[in-house]
Amino acid sequence: ERQARINLARVVSRLQLPEGISASAPPPGAGNEDIDALKFAGLLSVVFIYLLMGFLFESFILPLSVILTIPLAFIGVGWIHYVYGLDIDFLGVVGGVLLIGVVVNNGIVLIDAVNQLREEGMERSRAILTAAKRRFRPIMMTALTTIFGLIPVTFAGTSSIGLSYTSFGLTLIGGLTTATLLTLLVVPIFYTLFDDARELTSATVKRALHRSAGEPHPPAPGEGPA
């Protein structure tokens, strides 16, 4: 990018323009403010998604198992840009913000199915396996249709106004591919860990309340009667 700006400045300096018309190359760092604003918007998106899932799941611990799939998606973003030898441009950052709201969908669908099965009385491990089997086909179909729909945009070349959507499309394709492949593996693991943490925290709080009230406390998960 730096070399491109230098070359552009040289070209502009050699232009012979009519009197009253001037041209100048953009200064170094131009456009960084917009990219920083988009990054901040992405962080806000993560916060809003987390809060929404917290209310929907009636827990602010379990949504973390879905939120943690977002960094995994960006592994795919970096990988696919590296393979194609491209830098992430402004539209690529826009695609990254959009990706945040897309990659969590599969995890939400999976966790919601697990919670429904557990409410019906199914044991947790069995509920996770059953939900993964039932949601595998819808998750894969949704991801594949989105990815194939992005291919024409990604490889359409430069538009008539000089914009290239290659980085935008690669960001979404790489992120969706990685997130989809890892959702059925990583989300159940995170869900189990955070569900154990939630149960342990709940049991600890109850024991502390009973102790302060001078009542016999219930045993923590995995403990025998006190």
C-alpha cells in the first residue's frame, strides 16, 4: 500500500492540468479513520449479540460458547487472504463486520436445540449429540448456499466505479467455511465447559447463602451429602 501511494504521488505530480484545476494524492493514513470506525462497530456488534443471546438463553455464561466462534472464523479470513496473496482492504473490513453477525447463527441454532432437548429431560451429552445430528444438515445447507452465492461477487473483478469486491467476498467465504466446520466441534466443547462453570457457580452461591443463613448447605456437583 505504501509503494502504491508513492507511485500515485509520482503520477499526480507529472500531470499537466489546465489552469484552475489541481490534483493531489491522498496523504498517508487516509481512510484509516473509517477502518477504525468499522472495527469499533464490530466490537459493538459482538457486545449487542452477546447481550441478546444472554436474554434469549436466560444465561450470560452459555452465550460465550457461541461468541468464541467469532475469533475462529477470522482464522479462515486470514488464511484465505494469504492463499490468494491479497491484503484486507476497506471492503474486506466491511465484510468482517457483517461476518460477525452471520457466523453466530449456526452456534445459536445448535445451542437452542440442545437446551430444548434438555428441557424435555434428555441428559446433556446425549442432548448435544442429538442436536448436532439434527442440525447438521440445515447448518451445512445454509452455509453452502451462502458461500456459493458469494462466488460471483468475489470473482466478478473490478466494478465500473473502480471497486473490487474480492476481499469482501473472500472475507465472508473464508470466515463462513471455518466457522461452519468448527461449529459442530468447538461449540459443544465450549458449551459443556461453560455449563459446568454455570452449575458450579450456582451451587457455590447457594451454599454461601445457606451458610450465611445457618442452614445445611446442599452438596456441590460431584460431591456427596454434607
